[in-house]
Amino acid sequence: MKNIVLKNGGVVTVEDADFEFLNQFNWRKKASDGSENFHAVRDVKIGDHRITVRMHRLITEADADDRVEFVNQDGLDCRHRNLRKRRLTPWVGRPHTSGYRGVTQLNTNRYRAEIEFSSRMFVIGEEFETNLLAAKAYDVHARTLYGKQARTNF
């Protein structure tokens, strides 16, 4: 086990086998969701966009559908035995009167598609004229967010 010094203070613990690869980057600590827990992150610029790479997701090779948990609740302990990768599953919820998963009929006789991801509800697009169009929009987003495990209408 080795430590990597973070540029804004603190250290992160990693496996010996991961040290050489991870230590070539400039990592910093970042608060996780406004809590007292920190993670090691680095910023990468791709064209005009800047994305944040989280060390624990890099180590576990986590997909967008995966959640990475810290067994001992220490976000700066990135040893393999402390990282647990779990697949996120879509919210099943109650059936909607529209006849389709994730589709709700509005008072205006139009339809809205919404999907839950990471404990947050997202509205898909604006309003749809038919429940079929809303259901198809839901399916596209479900496959994007949940991959092969998506529960879709079609």
C-alpha cells in the first residue's frame, strides 16, 4: 500500500500495483455531495469541455451504470478491498395510467415522460402529444442511463 499526495492537501491510499499509473496525474481532494467525506479527483479537458475523473471509478473501471461504494466510508482509501462496485437498477415504481412505464398523462391531455436515476427524478423533454411518443423517449433515456439492465416499454 502506498500514498499519493493530493495537490490541495491530504493523501489517498492505493495498492502498490496501481501507484505508478495513478501517481503520474495531479490529483486533488473534492468534497462528496457537500459532505465531510472527500474523494480524489482530477480534471481532464476534452475539446471545450472539462470533465472530472474520480480515482475510485478509474480503479474499478466503473461504467455509468455502476455505483462505487467505500466499504470503510473513507473516500481517500482507494485500495481494492475498500471499493465495492454495484450495478444501479432502474426504479420500477407504480404503473402509470398512461399504460407505459415512466409516462404520465397531464391535465392538458398531453403526456410527460420522466425517469429516476441516482435517487433523482428527471423530466424527459417537454410535453408529448401521445403516450406512445413519451414512452419511446423514456426508453431512449432508460437505455442510456441503465444500459442492458434498462426496463423499457418496447
